[in-house]
Amino acid sequence: MQTFEALVSFLFFVFLSSYLLGLTEEQRHVDDSLYRIQLAEDAWRVLYLRGSFEDFGPNKRAQLEEELDTIEEETALCVFIDGVFMTSCRGGSQEHQLTASLRKTVLYDGEPRNVTFSIGS
Amino acid sequence: MRIQSLYKGSISFDALLSTIPIMMMLFFLLNISSTISQDAAETMHRQHVFDKLVSVADYTVKAGAVKRAGGMRYPNWLETGLITPAYVEGLRLRTGLSRLYISTLEPDEDYPSCVYRLVVTGDDKRISRLFVCGG
């Protein structure tokens, strides 16, 4: 009986310690959610400044792909433009993790189109 | 009466032994609580530094060192000539950081925290990164 009591106490103690130590691990994380959104806005803004969305359409996809590749080279970030099916991380069946997404509207072939502009890794 | 007095010493000894695990548990819990508070303080400091760097970077790419033409500001179009030592020092004093680095070139020294922003520079709007580091 005493062995059983000792075992229960020990297990409770181990559980409590693990919980408290787990709590400290969670606290160590620095919140960078705002920064990630700013980075996504930067990528969008850079493409806009370089005129990638002027007369945007099927004929300008190659130019935008080049721009996306340059951004990936500079930052190692993947850029995804859902809605016009474009990304800097093409091919393969790799799984990508999105870090920030923005809703934007672009004129694609003269038609306004809602796109989700995302960055990830 | 004689039997009771025989057991009295054993009970005291048993109680004495039981205090050892209690003391060990208390010591362990105090240690954990001290570690938690130290970690929280450290994390809070890192978060403060990170937030300051993010603010400095955001200010620089949106207003502080951007191209201006015809009364207009062009966010993310960086005028690298505006990032002078005086500009960096001014921001360092305002943020209360002990060290601050702002440049489109990667820093040579090690900094406790670093962020970068994506910008274009020059008339050819070349894509580059603005590094903001400090601690």
C-alpha cells in the first residue's frame, strides 16, 4: 500500500514538474506575427513598385515569375499568389508552410480579380 | 505505558525522514519557479528589443529614408543616402537601445536580434533587403 502511495505521489510530482517546465518553453517564443504581415506587405509593395502588376495578364506572367524568383533569392521566402496560381517555389510535392497572407485585388487581363498573396517557407 | 514510550522514538525518526522528500520537493518547486520568472524576464526583454527593431525598420521603410518626389513619399523605395550615422544614432537614442545597425548590407558584427525588410533601391528599383539589428 505504501509503495502504491509513493508511486502515485511520484507520478503527480513528475506530471506537475513537466507541466511547469512545458509552460516555460511556451513563454520563450517571441511574437513576430506583425513582422510577418509587414514582410508580406513588403513583397507586395516591391512587386507593385517594379510594375509587375501593370497590364498584368497571361503575357506578363513570365516577368512576374522572374520577380518572384528574385525575392526568393534575396529572402529565401516563398511567395504564393493564389487566384492567378503563381509561386516562386514551383514544382515538386514539397509541403510549404504559410507565414502570412493578405487579400489583394489585381487587374488580370483587364478584369479585377481577388487574390490571396502569401509568403511562406 | 511502557510500550508507548518504546514506540515514541520510532515515530519521531519516521517524521524526521518524511521531511526529507518534502524538503526536496519544496527545493525543486522553488527552483522551477525561479527558472520560470527568469525565463519570463528574458523573453520579455527579447520581445521588447524585437518590437523596437520592427518599429525602427517600419519607420525607415515607410517614412524615415524613403524616396520623396513631388511632395509624395514612396514607401519601400529606399533612399540609402538618407541612412546616415546621425539618422541611426537619432533612432538609437529614441528607442533606448544600446546598439543599432541600419543598412542594406548584412552586418559584420553579431547582434542579439536582427530583422530585415524587403525594399527597392536606386532608380533601377533593384530588389534588396534593409537590415535592422540591435540589442
